[in-house]
Amino acid sequence: MEALLPRALEERVLLVPQAVIPELAKRLLNWSDKTFLLLSQEGRFALLGPGKERALAALQALGARGGGKEILPGAPPRGRSAEALDPRLVS
């Protein structure tokens, strides 16, 4: 997990194992005021930070499902991979 923090802080859109999403999300919220998108290969995502509503709307326009509180769990758009998501969706 410690190795993921610097990469996540720089890239802001990151493919990670689903099991590390909750803890990584908490740490990112403590370290930065940016918006982050964490995706898992298992088909889940967490969107967090101040621009999450705008980024979630963009993801939902692509077919994503989900929504909620500070960390938004959901399913990424079918047929889309982390590489296909535009990092400019999160700012």
C-alpha cells in the first residue's frame, strides 16, 4: 500500500486491487485536496475528493453506476478499462 501512495498522488487515476481501495482512499483524503479515481480489476471504483460530483457525472454519462457519501463505490462502465478513462475527468 505504501508504494501506491506516491503513484496515486501523481496519477490520480489508478488501477489497484479492490482490497486496498478503502485504506488507500482514506490516506489520499488525508494527504491531498485533489480528486482521485481508484479502479479495481474486479469491476469496482471509488471516486473521492472535492471534484467527485463532476467526475461522477462524467463517469455516469459513460455508463458507470454508483454514488454515495465521501467515497463513492460503484461499477465502472462496461467495456471500458482504466486505460480508456480520461484522467482529465478528475481535477
